[in-house]
Amino acid sequence: MKTSLPTDEDVQERVLEIIASILGHPRQAVGPGSAPGVTPGWDSLAHMRIVLAVEDRFDIHISDQAVVQLLSAEAMVASVITQLAGLDQHEG
């Protein structure tokens, strides 16, 4: 049985929850504009932990090239949405 894709809003909320959890911030303190160098605690190690958690949560793979381009929560959300949409097309 095919599972339905999460909505864009669900993806955004889940990604922001992951970021907040890893950085130790309340969820309300993290938004689409959160990013390394802007959001306290989001350094290179935290970035890798966020990427790994997002990969695990959505069962996707983010390439090494993409990791360095995901410079905001918004970019990470967009990447997840794009990958999920691509996976859905391949399963259909």
C-alpha cells in the first residue's frame, strides 16, 4: 500500500522541530530563516547532525554537494520536498 506524502507544511514543521531539538531551542525560536551563523548553536557539527536527522526522519539521502548548499532551514525544507516528490514519481 502506497503511503501519502506529507504536505509541504508538515515537512516544514518536522524539519523545524528537528532543528530546534538538535540546537536545544524552543520550537517557536526556529523558523524558515534560521541558518548557520544566524541561529545560536548552528555550527558545522550541528549542521551535520541536523542533516543526518532529516535524512533519517524522511528516509532520504542528501548528497555531500547538497549538504553545503543547505544554508537555511528554508533551503532544507525545499530540498526535502523536492526529494519526496521525486521518490513519489518513481514509485508510481
